[in-house]
Amino acid sequence: MAEKSEEWSTQLSYFVLGVVSLHSAVHTARVNRGAAAGFLLQALAAAAALAPGPQPDINNQMGTWVATVIGLPLLAFDFHWVNGDRSTANLLLGGGMVLAVTGDYLGTETKAVAGQAVALVAAVTILIVSVFTVNTYGMGGGVALGAAGLMSRLEEETLLLFFPKEDACRWALAVGSWAYRWALHTQHLELD
């Protein structure tokens, strides 16, 4: 019974992350296509994990890897670019692209640490921009994404005695994506 509830929890977390990310991609495409592509990568990684049939673990990890090292820097790119910090925007996106290309040459542990570092750097830089521009949605998204990154580093496999750690990270990422969608919308409304 516990395995069934964990399976449903995992599928539900992937589904919610995919729906939130796809919704964010559709609504953000009007404002910025780069950020919409970042949301779309997250949605595609979640959809790939939900696809029926035998799922090799390596494909799920690769989809999550690409969504993290390219998708999250694409989201951060817009926050920095719109506020005139083009060098940070380019550095984040360029670093993510380099990691994506060199991913086959990195070990599993190195990939995990690099992915968590990219997520935390994206979260912190968006949080900093949001604090200076008083964008509360951006602050909330930065905190949610940072929480997902920190939860993924925990030693325990379950949180609150029954909630799988990976599912909790996906839920936090879904909350962060929802907040980032509104943060981008708010940011562009203020600039118009």
C-alpha cells in the first residue's frame, strides 16, 4: 500500500509540475520567449517522466538535467536582461549551455552537484533582482526554488515521515515556476 501511495505521489508531482510549467510557458511566451523556453523544458521533462511504458532511469535523469542546467538559466536570463544586467544574464545562460554540452563527461555525483549549484545560483540571482525591484512574486519563486535545491541535498529519503524527497522538490519547483510566471508578468508590466 505504501508503494502505491508513493507511486501516486510521484506521478501527481510530475503532473502538477508539467501543467504549471506548460501554463507558464504559454503565458510567458507573450512577454519573453527565452523564459517561455525555460518553462517549456521543465514541462517536457515532467511529461517525459509520465510517459507510459518502461522508463529507463537514465532518460528521466537526462531530461531533468537539461531542464535544470538550461531551463533555469533561461528563466534567470530574463530577470537580469530586462533590468540591464546583461553580463550576468549571458554568464548564467552560457554556463548552463557549457554544462549541458559537457554533461556526458561528468559523473553522476558531479552532475547532481552541478545541477543543484545551477538551481541555487538561478534562485539566488532572481531573488536578488526581485528584492531590488520589489517583485514579491520573484522573491517567493526564489525562495521556493532555493528550498527545492536545499531539500535535494538532504540525506533523508522521505520528508515528514511519508513524503518522498524527490516529490517534495518537484512540488517546490512547481510553486517556484508559478511564482516566476507572475514575477515575469509583473516585471514587464512595470516596464511598459
